[in-house]
Amino acid sequence: MMRRPKRQVNPKQIIEDSYKEPDKPAYLIIQEAMLGMLGGSTDGFTFKQLYQMMPNIDPRRVREAIQTLEAKKTVHHEKCRCGAASVYYKS
């Protein structure tokens, strides 16, 4: 039986001096940004519009934030006229 060679791990991680850890976890920052966007809109937003407004955030994280906010009852959704898309509003 052959063994794999042991990996060489660099124990020193290079972190820039100007880097500062955020005070809040990323999911809370995303949720607060979503609430801010939804609160300023009377027409609401679809998922596609939310993705386009947050281009640097993974779409999966956007979906998770919406689901969490719906579970907390701070966001609700209604179907659009055609019944295909959900439109999200701040409660």
C-alpha cells in the first residue's frame, strides 16, 4: 500500500495590517442590507432584482437571508400578476 506524501502547510498566514475583522457575522450584515433595501421600496423586489442589487454576494447567501427574514416575520412575499415570481416586501 502506498502512502501519500505529507503536505507542507505554511503555518504563517499573511494578513494585511489594515485588515480588520467585522464586528458582526456576515449573515447579519447581509440581512440588514436586505431590510434596508426592502424598507425603501413600496413596489417590493423579486429575487432577480435583489441579486442584481448585491452583485458581490453569492446568490445562495441572498436566498438564505430572505428565508431567515421570512422565518422571523420581518419580510413577507406575494406572487406577481402572472403568478410566476415572488415579490418580497418588508413587513
